[in-house]
Amino acid sequence: MEGISMKKVAVSNPFRFFVGPDKREFTIHSALVAHQSPALEALVYGKFKEATDCSVEWDEIDEKTFVSFWQYVYTGDYDTPKPLSTTTLNIIASSTNSEKHAETNQFDAQPVEDIRADEPALEPEPVPAEPEPAMDDVWGFPRKEKKKKRRAKRDMLWSDFQESWRLDLSVHVSDETCEIEKTSKDHGEIFIHHARVYVLGDRYGVTRLMNESFRKLHQALVGYDVAKEGVSEVVALLQFCYTELVPERLRQLVIHYSSCKVETLWKNEEFEEFLEEYGSLSRALVGSMLLRLD
């Protein structure tokens, strides 16, 4: 809640949001909603009916996306959706802590002398040998060094994807969030969730939320092994970007990633069918792939 006093938030009226097709009710302090962007400030304090009623219907926004928006408004960040239930995660966390505690007790119970006795003796590290000078050839001329192998452009394109979309927001990324994204089996849901949060931020001009969700999506794509984990999650993200009204920057990110992984994607029948159906996707993908030609 940077840039706004706690007192101003505390005394402000609750603003109600009726979210999703079921119109489930959520509330956020009106001062915090207005603080996010000029568009939301007009929604809360303007001359619209929503300002008079202190409520708005967001039936086109799903509940998971709104909960991330709600969390961002109050904390400046939001968690990656957890594919497992809260109960299951608590059981796993409790079990892990119990195991760590048992290991710690075993270690503490063992005498120091016994621990040292079990450890192998440390060997001195070998001193690296100095590189031998290049030998002269039979005519007395110095031998030419071998040219370094030229880096493939597809590797350069992947490096470009990793670096060019990176945003330095000086924010803390929790270990818990990173661990969930690495271990989740439903990456497609995570990709699309970050994309939906980005679209929501773009719709109402919440720039910092856009940057945060974009960073999370980029980070998730960089850490995703499409050859090992599967193609369907990436195809689902492409379908979202080309069947929904999304900002062009989001499409460019996904196209850039797809061009880096096109050999794996092309083996997927669903990807081929989607590529045939959407000519704009084909043109964008070809344009990005031209950068790979040696």
C-alpha cells in the first residue's frame, strides 16, 4: 500500500465487486481501489452509477483472477494459484517439517567425534596445470589456433527470449511461489492465470500489476521444459492469446517463446490444427522464426 496513508484506507467505505457468472461478492476498501489507477479512481469516485452504489459487476472476470487482483491491491504482489488443495498442502508441509525435525534430532544425538570419524579425509585440491604454449609446425611457424564454434542462431534466440523480456521490478519472489511453478503438473493453468491477470491490469490501467503478472508469466515460461512436460500447456496459452482480446505485447511474448520451441511444438497435432486455423498466428510465428536462420 505504497503512496497512501493507512488512515485513509481504514476510514474509506468498502467497495463491492460482483465477480464471475455467479456474481460472487467481494469487497475492497474504496480508497485502495481508487489508488490503483485513474480508471479505477473514476469508477469509485466518479459520476457513474457504480460510484453511487459503491459496487460494480465484473461478470467477465473469473474468481481466481479477481482474488489475485485483491491480493495485489493489499500486498503489492499475488501468489501463483496452487493446483493442490490447501488441506493437502498443509499435510505435505507438516510431514516435511516432521521429517526435518527427526533428522535434526538424529544429528544432534550423534557425538561430534563419531561424525568426524565417519567423514573421509580431505585430499588437497590438485593445482591446475599451466596451458602449454602452441607448438610450432615443422617450418617454424606458430600453429593457428582453432576457431571457436559459431553459436547457433536458435540458441541466440532463446537467450534473447530469456533476457529481452526480463523486468527488474526490484520485488521479492518467494521461494514458495517458485517451488509451486517448478513442481506443478498443471502449467497451462498457471500460464493462463498470469495472462488473465495481465489482461485485467491492462483493461483498467494498473501498470504495476501488468508488469508483475508479465514477469511471472515470463519466469514460468523460461523454467518450463516443453520437450519433457508436454506441448498442450503451450497450445492452451496460444489459444487464449488468439481467441481472447489481449494486449499485443502479451501475444508477442508467447510468439517469441513458441518460435524458440517450434521443433517440439510442430510434432503436436493440436498445434498444427490451430496454426492452420489462425493465419495471423502463422504469420507472426514465421516472422519470429526468420531470426533463427543462419
